[in-house]
Amino acid sequence: AQSVTQLDSQVPVFEEAPVELRCNYSSSVSVYLFWYVQYPNQGLQLLLKYLSGSTLVKSINGFEAEFNKSQTSFHLRKPSVHISDTAEYFCAVSLNRDDKIIFGKGTRLHILP
Amino acid sequence: EPEVTQTPSHQVTQMGQEVILRCVPISNHLYFYWYRQILGQKVEFLVSFYNNEISEKSEIFDDQFSVERPDGSNFTLKIRSTKLEDSAMYFCASSETGGTSGYTFGSGTRLTVV
């Protein structure tokens, strides 16, 4: 069965500094990968996804993630964070169109002024 | 932008009572899901629903849980006899093409069992 590991439960970073949130997955077959964001007291929003093709995917608010098959990783990066990026970020994986999405435990991004 | 709507946003219930959590998925979506998130913990899959039947359910989704799509728009989660450990945020989600397109989540229902 597939699984998702987010090793960092919390990442503090200064405003305007770069950030990387790590995600590794475990699966013996091809996967679809997602990053979801949960702002305080809100639901989950899809940030970006990798289905196939280019291994670098980008969101509209400056985040990007790169699928690395050899390292089974899908790390999320942003070159310069803003206070509004304060949220919990969940990496997630599914195997195919009929499969459920499995979430990692989440990483809380804490932006320092 | 289309939304998944969940009601109520917060429900408090006594242990042993039945609760029904309601969701209105996006109208052209075919796949429906319930997840839950116990405070401070990961988002856990409960059940997926496609073509008017359960396609998959987790170990959490025992006989106390049921789902229904009573009409063309609503998707409900019923917990027959709530327990303290059922206290969590419950998220409904829908998808046009299942796991490949990602889901659209509702804002959640916070269930508190006292």
C-alpha cells in the first residue's frame, strides 16, 4: 500500500526567506502526487498536483514542487515566503483514478516576522 | 468557482446520539468522499462513493457509519451512535475524475461529542 511521509511537523522560516517542505512517498507503482494547503480554521485546498509530464509543477501563488522518481520525493518549495503563507501543508498520493488520496501528517509552516 | 458545501459547520452532540453530516458536492462531479481530521492529527480517509455505491472504505468506517446520496445533490454521512473519539473535523470532497484530478474539499463540519 502507498504511504506518504512528511518528516517535518513544523517549519519556522523568516518572511521573504526560501522554504522547502519535504515529502517522500512509498509505492511500488506509478503515483499521482498532490500538495494541499489548510489555512487556519479552513478546509483543504489543492495547491498543486503532479499527474504526468513535466516533473516540475507550479501553483499560482509562487509554490512549486518537483517529482523525483528515483528519490520518491515531491518536495514543495517557495523562493520567498509571505506571512500569508502561514498554514498547514499536506502532501498526498493516489494510485489511479478510482483510488483514494492518502495524506501525510502535514507540515505547519510558521512565518517569522 | 464551484464549491463543496457542508452543513452544519459545527455540531455538538451527546454520546450515543445519531448525527448526520451533510454535503452538497459540485454538480458535475461523480466521485464523493468523506475524510476526518482529529484535532492536531492527520487527515484520514473514511469512505469513497461512486455510481451510487461505496467503492472503498477504511477500517475507521465501521458499522456505526453509513453514507447516502438521497437525491441528486446531497451526500450524507451518518454516525449511528456517536462516541467521544468520533470528535473530529469531517471533510466532504468531490472529484470529477477520481484520484487523478485531486479533490475539491468542503470547509468541514466540526463534530464535538460530549
